[in-house]
Amino acid sequence: MLFLPAAALCCLCSALAAMATQLLQEDLTWTRRVGERVSFSCQGTEQCVSYVYWYQKRDTETFTLILFIRDDGRIVKGFNHPQEDDFSAVNKQNGCELQIQSVKLNHSATYYCSCHKTYYWIFGSGTKLFVGKNKVVKPVVSVYPAAPRAHLEGKSSLLCLASAMFPPLVRFSWKRRKENGPLEELPPAEGEQLELRESGRTAAILLLRQQESSTYKYRCYVQHEGGQVEAPTEQEVPSPAASCPPEREPADLLALQQADWSFQSQCRVKLLCLLYTVLIVKSLVFCCGIVLLMIIRNKGPSTNCTHAD
């Protein structure tokens, strides 16, 4: 079985984590029963220099090379993959497919395509295969204001929750509508998305760089193997001014400053008292030490004189 070198694995994981994928694998998941057929699509291979490589990754293992396919359609194996005979590949227009004619339980894994583009490698985002008797269940989608009273640095937030689905992998997208206008794609520069995954549910938090005069409404869309699901309602983000706490009046500020100064003064007085107390105690200890030394010193010669008599 051929394993990727550590440096290549690091580059691959960094590319996937940063979503810097340049080969397109539109299918997030496939669910199949034992004995069924499945194929994994990879688009954008026209930018590859020569070959397209296919890797398998199980949850507890590293990336292992299955095969690669040449421009002329020839398939090259021989990388000691224990299941290489179960796989085949075929070139398509601007892409290629990895195929399994008869799915087995131990085919459960994520499959990635990759190729070399002039000076660096590019990768697909991966498609995960679930093998078993589970049926595909579409997610239940809801959208909420994630932090209705928190507008940090002029940002507002929305939360989209997808739950009760199988397979558990989903992909989120957002659209917006201004007043009664048509829905439009949310420009990437207008928001930033964070995802949180738990067992049985996935949440996406959309951070919006929204102006105070904005009148947009937002709708969440979830891509799933069972099809795209949209949130039942549109969400309007409250303006930051409406949710910010009221500013303090000048009188309140003055009273707060005076209380602060009074507290600081008390602290200074107590600190000085403590300092003087420590100095006095140190002086007493020093004096007591000197007195004891003098008593011991004077007692010594008197004792010697008595013995001499």
C-alpha cells in the first residue's frame, strides 16, 4: 500500500482545510448498499499537466493512492492498494470518474482526486462513501439570529441549523433579497461563514459586514445528497443601532469617574498603611535581634570569669 510522504500529507491537509481546492468534486456524499454501483466525479481536470490521481482516506488512516489515469484513458495501478482491482476510472469532458462496480462494506471512505498543475498540486474537496442499509434523509433547516444584541465591529450574525439528516455531511450557502427584489447570491466580501458540527446536526454562522441602512433579508440553503433544502423563512438582521445599549449621560459618567477616583484613593491609603506597618515590624524584629545578640555576648565572658575563680 503506497502512503503519501509526510510533507505531501501536510500540503494536502492544509489545502483541504483552507478550502483552496481547485478541482471540483460537487458530490459531498454517496450512500450505497452492498453490491451497488457508485462513481465519483472530478471536474476541472483540463488544467492538469498530465495524469489525474485518485486517493482513498478512511477515518483512522492516512491517504493511500489507488490509481491514476492518463490523458489517453490508460489506467495505471500497482501501488499495493489491497482493493485496487475493485476500482476503475474513465475520462469525461473536462473531468474524470472513479468507479466501483460492486460496493463492499470496506469501501466506506472518502475519495479525493488530485493532479499536478505546472509547479504545484491541486486537489478536490473529496466525496465520502457510506455503505450500509441507511436511507438518505434530507435535513431539517432552520435559520435564527445567532446574536441579536451583539454587533462587534459593525458585524451582525445569522445562524443556520441543519439537523435530522443522513448522511450527516452538508454544505451551506446564502442568498439575500433587498426589500421586494429578486434573490441574489451573497457576495463573498459581504460575509464570513463559520461551521460547527455535532452528532446529528451541523450549524453555520454567517458574520455579516452590514451597514446600518441595510434592508436585506437572508435565506439559508443546504446542499445534501438528498437534494437542496432551503430555510422556510427569510431572516432580517436588526440594525446595530437598535440593539446597542444606550449611551451613558454625562452626569452618569461624572459620577462613575468620581466613584472610581474615590476607590483609587482608598486603595492608595490602605497600601501606604500596609507599607508602614511592614517597615515597623521589620524594625522591631531587627531591634529584638540586636538585643538578643548583646545579651548572649555579655553572658559569655561572665561565665568564663566565674570558672577562673
